[in-house]
Amino acid sequence: MTLNILLAVWAVSIVLALLAVAVVIRPLRVILEDICGTADRARFWALYAALLVVIAPLMVVSTPGLLDAAAAAGIGPVLQRTVFYALLGMLVALLMMGYAVWKPVAVMIASRAKQEPQP
């Protein structure tokens, strides 16, 4: 794979990841403030999650040999596989992040339900 194709693959991966981050960052920070207790802690974990969403797909599309066969076929198959693998990496990162956020939220909801008086 040539350097130009590799740079294009990385650019597509990063753009897709940044779009995902732009969509989830605000709601995530609101939830994280509730979980973490302070805006500073929430900001740290939101940035950590954003880095995870960007780095995970970048690592997947950078796997040695993953796109070599597509590169021999032309730019179309490379872009198609790049988008697929970048989205796969983002999906894995978002699933991990979702589980990490869901678990404490579920505990908080359960504890609030116990504190509410029963009619």
C-alpha cells in the first residue's frame, strides 16, 4: 500500500471518528457529570472516551496487511473497506464506552429507587 493510500485511509478513519465524537460528546458529558460528581472529572472521562473512539478505528485500519488486497484492486475497494473497518472499530469502542457508562448509571437508578418512598 502506498503512502498516499495510507494517508487517505487514516483521514477517512479520523473524520468518521470525529463525527461520532461530535454526536456523543455533549450527552456523554451530562451523564458523566452525574456519575463523576464534578465537571472536571466528567471532562477528563469525556476526553478519554473521545480519544478511544478516534484511536480504536485508526488502529483497526492500520493493521498490517488488512487493506493490501483492496489496494491492489483500486481506491474504491480501499475506501469501502476503510469505512467498514473504521466503523467496526468505532462500534467496539462505543460498546465498551456504553457498558462502562451503563453500569454505574444502573447502580444509581437502583439506589434512587430504594430511597424513594413506596406508596
